Amino acid sequence: MFDEREALWCVKLTLCNEDDQDMKEMYEHQKKSVGGGDEQASLLSLGRILFNMGEYEKAKQYYTRVLDEPSNDDRNVAVCHQRLGEVSVSQGDYDVALNHLNEAVKLYKKFQHAHDTVDIANSYYWIGTVHKYREEYETALSYYDKALAIQQAKLPADRVETAHTLSEIGNVHYRQGNNDSALSYHQRALVMYKKVLPPTHWSISTSLAETGNVYLTKKEYDRALHYYNQSLQIQRKTLPRDHPDVATTYYSIGFKIAKTFIDELKMTKLLKRNNMYKLKELSLGVHKEHETTSNVHGYSESKLETYK
């Protein structure tokens, strides 16, 4: 909430269940992610919180406010362009997003005197996301691959940023119909998320659901249901009951159950049809056997009369 008297935003984090260790870990993770420091850093942190809440216009206001500060250094300007690009991606303004993200890359390269920093990798990740949404999949993969190469070279072995990139590469392969490649990337991302995030973090839930989607497409319904149920367990702990993600997971589970029922119904009809065919075939066989027997019998009688 905004305190008009003090002219500042107050962010209150409430722990839903004091006895739930998983939720305590999630709570501590969120507190650390808020950040702190000078005014500009605080505004950037507040913009990030609003962005994560889906308050894109409010987030944009705070990033623009930092950008307009005359005392800004190159890094803050680059970060603001980066964040404004992320907001624009989330709002579907892809041309605006690319302008901000390309400007961020240019500034990062200028003041960091390098072409392979983690900040640049983050911009490449979001540029890849723009192209993914535009269904320009090969271009998206090229940017994700550049981001991943930098992350693997510059970051420790297991980091959230790297897991995000692996997950998005998996999503692109999934959209292209490359299910085995998609599954490989999603599984790598999931292993990494579980190592570095609290067990109830939404990124783990999303990764589980995405893995379930691949198995569903591969018609491995039991495995799909296994991952959907794990995702749902996290969502029920951390999200409101009417949250769209919860509804999506319930839909996926319902689709699996319905698909299984339909497949079983088709199998039952097929078996019945096959049994009827076999019964008809058997009946025709008996009829033919009867005809053959009658013919033989008639032929024998004819020969007997001739002999007599």
C-alpha cells in the first residue's frame, strides 16, 4: 500500500501457515528478492514486485521514473530499458519490447566493455521470448542458445536464470513438435529449479506442468497426470483457489481423465466390433463347411447310383 504521509510504498509479506516449513522457505526467498539500498535501487525493486504481481502499468511508471532521473548512471539506464522491455513483452507490445531490449544490450556492451556478461544474457533471453511469441522459433532458439552459453560460462552450475533459459528452449521445441528434445530441456530445468528454489516456488510448479504437457502430447497419460498432480499440490499451497494457473492444471488433469475414458470406450467398441466380426466369420465358416459336407454327400450318392 502507498503511505501518502511518508510518500512511500509499504510492502507487507504475510506467512500463510507458520508451521509449514516449505512456506517459510518461500517467504524468506521472497524477502531477499525485494532488495534494498539507495532510492533508485528501491524503485527498481518495487517495480520488480509490481511486475511479478502483474501490475505492469504501475511497474512501468517506476521504471520510467528511474530512467528520467538526471543523475542516472549507465547501469541503471540499461536496467530500466531491460525491465521496460520485460513489461512490454508481458503486455504483448513486441516492437516496443525489442527497442528497449536492444537498447539495453547496447548499453551493457558499452559500459561493461564485454559482449558476454550475465546482463546481456538476460536481455538475449527476453529477445528470444519476443520471437517465441511471434512464432519465429529458429530466431528464438538462436537468442536462447546465446543466453545459455553465457550463463553456463559465467554463472555457477545451478542457477535460476539458467533454468529459465533451459525451460524456454524446451517450450520452443514443444511448439515445434520436437517432444523428445522438449522433454530433455524441461527435465534439466526442473532438476535445477529443485536444487536452488524453495519446494513451493511457482517456477517449480510451472516446470512440472510443462513437463506434463509434453507427456500428454506424447500420449503417456499416466506420466502426464503424475506431473500435473505435483504441480497442483504446489499451486494449492501458494495460489488462490480461483487463480488461472490452478484452473489450467485442473483442466489438464480433466483432459487426461477424459482422454483415458474415450480411449477405453474406443477400445471397448473395437473389441465388440472385432468379436462381432469373428462371430460372423465363424458363422460363415460353419455355413461353408455345411455346404462342403452337403456337396460331398451329394457327390457320393451320385457316384453310388452310377455304380449300381
